[in-house]
Amino acid sequence: MKGPLFYSKILLFGEYGIIRDSKGLAIPYNFYNGALKKSEEPSDEAIASNKSLRSFASYLEVLQTQQPDLVTFDLESLKNDVETGMYFDSSIPQGYGVGSSGALVAAIYDKYAANKITVLENLTREKLLHLKNIFSQMESFFHGKSSGLDPLNSYLSIPILINSKDNIQTTGIPTQSVDGKGAVFLLDSGIVGETAPMISIFMESLKDKGFRAMLKNQFVKYTDICIDNFLHGDMKSLIGNTKKLSKVVLNNFKPMIPEQFHAIWQQGIDTNDYYLKLCGSGGGGYILGFTEDLERAKASLKDYKLEVVYQF
Ligand SMILES: Nc1ncnc2c1ncn2[C@@H]1O[C@H](COP(=O)(O)OP(=O)(O)OP(=O)(O)O)[C@@H](O)[C@H]1O
Ligand SMILES: C[C@@](O)(CCO)CC(=O)[O-]
């Protein structure tokens, strides 16, 4: 048995802001994927994954008892498959901000949910919100709190634009120019991040009036502008505005940036070779980079591994 593939995602813009109603833009990232699978001779990884699925299945049983109107599953098949060794065979790194738990949630919903909303039907805003809500509750098992956006992105495999908490839509993004000099890339911090403590720090900071003002007048403002620039293919403005965003993040989200990356973050701003921003909640995992000139960014960051995700 091997199920369909579910992909990783990248939240290009909107981390933290979407908690406070900024815009957000998430795109599928097809470099990594995962699928439900059974194997005769499971590896240690498969055994660990199977164990995690076992607890997830118990959680889903409680969820559907508590909220039968939200979602129900074919629990008998799910439990039976878990008993007979099913696991999530995935190349998506965990704790890296690219949605490993989201892909898993999408795969389980796809295989076991009753009356599921499918990708093929007309996806009205109501249906999208309903799906996001289901995914949010399912993914809470892994996160503590989840917006449900990662599984939604993985399930639909199309870019999603968040206009505000209750207003989301699927969207197109400008076609990549494969020989373009400009690029969006991932920088591997080499550190595994954890989402929950980062969100606690953010929530704590929100108690401060100055932080709230900075968020509204700078962070959310530039996030929203960057999304508009990106969707309209205005890459010149995008680069200028990611520079502003990069500065705001370095000055105000330091706990989310691993210490050893503070200097190269600043170096990008000083040299204009690249601009860095958070990829998801930060604290490790990937850091997102934007550059007008990929070769220059590569030379400037020669000690690091870059993965290009989009060229323009
Ligand atoms: N292949 C897998 N098999 C079983 N469980 C998995 C698998 N991949 C991820 N998970 C579960 O998802 C958890 C990781 O989710 P977490 O939300 O912390 O990180 P992430 O989804 O990789 O990052 P982010 O949410 O920031 O994009 C793991 O601890 C594990 O419980
Ligand atoms: C940090 C956050 O905004 C994005 C993490 O990918 C949390 C969330 O909205 O679920």
C-alpha cells in the first residue's frame, strides 16, 4: 500500500501577523513530500512514525466524539491500518517550518474522513474556511495551537492567500522565470526549531504597547505590501519592501532568529546581496531569503546551503 503524495509548504509572508489579522501567503513546496505507507520490514523511522500515528488516531477518536458535527472518520479502518504497521513515509524535515505535521494531517483526512471536501469540487470560501477549521483542530494535536493553514495548503496543493482570519482564498502566483536572476531561497539554520515556545514569546510581547504599535505600523504593513507586490509580479518593489521587513524582524523578533544568524542577517541588509526573513515561527529550521541576484547571494552566503524555491 502507498497513498497519494502530500507536499511541504512555505509561508512566504504572514508568520505571526496572521495571528493578528495580517495577510498571509502560503505556497506548496514540492521538493519534500510524504505518503501513508505500509512495509513488511519497517525501519526504525517507520516504527516511530507508526507510534505517532497511533496516538494521533486516539486523539481523532476523542475529537469526533466531542465534535461530531465538525468531522468524522472511518476510525475502524484507520485503527486497523495502524495496527498493521501503517506509517507516514515522509522526506519533510520536522521542526523546520515547512509543514511536516500539516502534510500528515492532510494525508489522514484524505484517506479516512467521511463526507470529505475534495479538491475537485467548487471550493467556495465557506468550504475553505470549514476545511481550515477541521485541519486546525486536527493539527492541534501536534502544535498545541494551529491555524490549519499548513494542512490546507498541503491538501489542496495550491497557493493560499489569507486576507484576514475569516477570509481566505486560493490564488495564483506569477509564473516563475526559470532563468531569472532574482530568487526566493531557503537557508538551512541546522537547528531544529519548536513552534510552541516561539508563539508563547510572541504572545507575551503582545502585552507591550510599543510592540503592538510596531506590529501594526511596521511588521504587518510591510507584510501586506510584500504580498501585494509578489502577487502583482512587482518584483522591484518586492525587493525594496522585503529589505524593510528584514530590518523590522531583526530589530523586533530577535528571539526567533538563532543567535549565530544575527550577523549574516545584518550583512544582507548592509550589502543588499539578500534579505532574510522568518520562515514560519522561526527559532531554527529554515530562514527565508530574497535576492535580486542569486549568484551574488550565493557568493555572499558561500558557507551555507541554499535551496531555491522560486525564481523571478
Ligand atoms: N513522518 C511522520 N510520521 C509521524 N509523525 C510525524 C511525521 N512527520 C511529522 N510528524 C509529527 O509532526 C510533529 C512535527 O510538527 P511541528 O508542527 O512541530 O513541526 P513542522 O510541522 O515540521 O513545522 P511547522 O509547523 O513550523 O511548519 C512531529 O513531532 C511528529 O509528531
Ligand atoms: C507563527 C505562525 O503564524 C505561523 C507558523 O507557520 C503560527 C500560525 O499562524 O499557526
